[in-house]
Amino acid sequence: MKWMLLVFLVQNPLLPVETGMIFDSLDECLKAEDTMRGDYAHAYNDWLTWAKTHQAEADYPTSDDFMKKRMGIETWGTCIPHAAAPTN
């Protein structure tokens, strides 16, 4: 069975996004989701470090909630079964 990574963007309403990323195992798919979340957290933490030292320029802390959404901190993913096309 193949698995596809499905990402949910936290908007209003919640938006599912098909990534088209297909994996041979559930474990590979879950690792990709974990990597995605780690990348989002790294980007947000880099911004947060900058924002705390440049508060006026970053409009911090007012902009914090917006940036969490923009950088995907509230985004999450799941793996769903995918019917791969048969190979000849």
C-alpha cells in the first residue's frame, strides 16, 4: 500500500492540501511529516530570534500570531492510504 502526505492549513476554515507526495510505507510518510514540522519550527524560531531583537521593525509581539500561521507552526499533516496506479 502507498501513503500520501496530506497537510492541513490552519485557516478559517481548516484547509486540507494534497501534497502529491507518495510514500511506500507509512513510516516514510510520517517521517516526512515530522521533517516538514521541524522545518516550519526552524523558520519560525529564526524569525522569533530576529523579532525579539528588532521589536519595532517586526511589530513584535503583535505580529507573533500572524507569523505562527504564516510560517506553518499551526499547520499539521497526516498520512492517508493512496491507491497507486498499477505498474505493467
